[in-house]
Amino acid sequence: MTNSSSPVISSSPVISSSRKHGPGLVSGAVLALVLLASPRLRAQSHGTVLTGSVTGPPGGTVSVPLTVALDSGIGIDTFGVTVVIAPAGNAPAPTTGRLSFAPAAGISSPSLSTADAADIVVAWLGNLSPTDPRHAVTGTVQLGIITATIPAGALNGQAYGIRITKLEAGVTGVNGSVAPVALASVSSAIGPISTAVQPPPVIQPNGIINAASFATTGAISPGCIASLFGINLAAAPAIGDSTPPSKILAGTQVLINGVPAPLFYVSPNQINFQAPVEISGTSAQAVVVFNGVASLTTSVPMAPVAPGIFTSGGNGAGQGAVLNQDFSVNSAHNPAAAGSAVMIYATGLGSTSPSFATGQPGGTSPPNVTTETPVVSINGAPAQVLFSGLAPGFAGEYQVNAVIPDGTPSGPAVSLQIQIGGHRSNTVTLAVQ
């Protein structure tokens, strides 16, 4: 049902037109869209496998360090990995025997096997703590060096992707037991030296997610704001400040089913973009193009709605991106009263009436009201929804105005969640007095 009730809180733009879609909050009572913009991979695991992108001459040998950065409190004593080296674009295929792995000092009994296939596959398993199996290595650990030979026939600009396709690690507990842990991976690239051509961009596996919820599973929806993670995505961080957002930013472009996506932020490791409204179906194909060089195609799951509430930390958890009734930023130091209205900023709430085009900012006369009214839960209780629609003046961002139920207990971290179309958002918090 269309939400036809008039918002008690003004639907006029409440967010400064000078706001950037990068990290942090704008000063004063104006709330910024908090989209993580630091050059790091999303936290979905117990650590991150780090590799670098290198170049070298045709027929030459290049080396890439393989390092694992473990999350705090996580230690591993065994590590298994499958490495694939594959040509990108029209680069000539590599041949078996041109990829090797040299373990770092302190890693004992490495076993290595090379498969003769269209791509070169190397499987390796090593022990990181040979002297005491109960003593796990922690922190950042260099496992070794991957060495590859660039085919003599390779040309400038042709490159080869090194993908970590399978990761297995054992974490040792205080009692000596070993349990598997998950490690996120990245891809890197090697290729002939070229001052004019960048290495190809690489999209991290399962690296396109809802930019508000940061959910590691689930889909994105047409018109929502999404984050894409990988490497070689741009030369340096850049923030889009045009309205509507530009579809090419600092030489970087994102194509979803061939449709250019509006870009809010690009960096070598992360892109924030709006999923085109034209996309439909249960999946779509994503490609990043940087300085004319395209990545391999990656499939991303799609759904009609994919609700996510923005957070002040930009990680989908903790304090929600919420304004109080007086337009001040809700926080533990500035709570909202029970019975008052708050403005919740989200994405992925689906279609609106009137409808909107890709990159089109939310309107005010009339506002773009969601075709379905979401259910807002505060402290587990249903809240009265006064308005639900696109945030005026901004593409891909939604604003939901709701009343904190009377009797809601006070506290700095009261739970808040939105449900729409059978899909639930991330659970965040707001402060209530």
C-alpha cells in the first residue's frame, strides 16, 4: 500500500547539499551519509589475504608476496591455499611450470602441487608453528612469495590475475584443539610494464554488498546504494559531488548489465555506487572499467528490495544514521525522547510513487513515496511510520520518519530495524531518553 500519510517531519531536504558521500559526519545538525571510504576490504572473516599488483617485462619473472593479516585475537598454525593465475583480456595463456611458491622462513613442511590446466593452479599447505603446534602465529604473517613468468609474447597492458580461490586455515585453541577459520581473499595482477595502461581492475569475490547494512550475504536492489570491493579500481580516492551523480569518476566506471551506475566514491579498493533502476531479475553482471581497462565480469544477486540502515561507523552496526525531531544528530550524548519522531536514513527500500530514474534525486513536490510502507521496530515494538520515501535531493538514499513508541526504555543503544517486502534490514541502535 502506498504511504499516503503526510510526514509530520518536513520532507524538504534535511541534508546539506555540500555533503559528500565519503566517511564522517558534516558539522552541525546535518547528517552525512556514512559510507565507508577507507581503502580496506570488508570485514567478513577472521583475516585478509593480501597480495600486491606488480609489473615486469615480457619473458621476465615477477614475484608477489602472499601475506595474511589476521583479525585481533585470531591465530593460525596451518594454512592452505589454492592459487590460480589466469590471463585477463587478450593476454596469451600462461603455461604450467611458470608459477611457483617459496615459503617464508619459519614455515615448515610445505607441500605444493601444480595442475596443468587452462589456468595454472597451485595448491599449497604449510605449518606456521613447527616447534609447538599449540602456539599459533598471530598478526600479519608473510607466508611466502608467489613467482610467475610473464609469457614472452605478452604486450604492454596485457595482464594476468592471481586469484586466491580456496582458503583453509586452522586456529589453535588454548587446549590445543584446531578449528577451521575463514579468511577473506583478494586478487592481484601481474603484467608487462606500461606507463600508459593500468593493471586491470579486479572485483573481490562476493565483493558487492549493500552500502548501508554491509551484509556479507544477501542481495542488492535496483536503485539502492552499494559498495564494491577489489583492487586496481581507481588510481586514488575521489568523491563525486555532482547532482545527479556522475557515471564516470576519476576514470572509473561501473557497469551493471551494461548500464552505467552513478558513482559517489571511488578508490583503489572500494567504490560506492547506485545500482541502476533498470536492472531486474535475481542476478546481474557487474564490470568495473578503469582508464578503459575492464575487469572480469562478476555476478551479483538482486532482489526488489534490500533494506539497509546507514550507521555512523559505516559498517552496518552500532549507532544508526538518525536525526532527532529537531534535526540534530541522534547519539548517546543527544538522545531522542520517547513519543518523538526521528528520521532514519536507509537504502534499498524499493520502488516509489512517483517512480524515479537512475541517478535522480528524491523530490519534494511531490515526494517519491515508497510503494510499500515499511515496518519499523524500535526496541522490538512497532513504531508509527509517518513518511517513507527517497530523501529529498539525494539519489539512492531513503528517509523513514517514525515515532518512538511511548514507554520505550531509555538507553544509548536501543535497537532499530526496518522490514519491507519480507526482507529485514540490519539491526542498528538509536539513543532514547
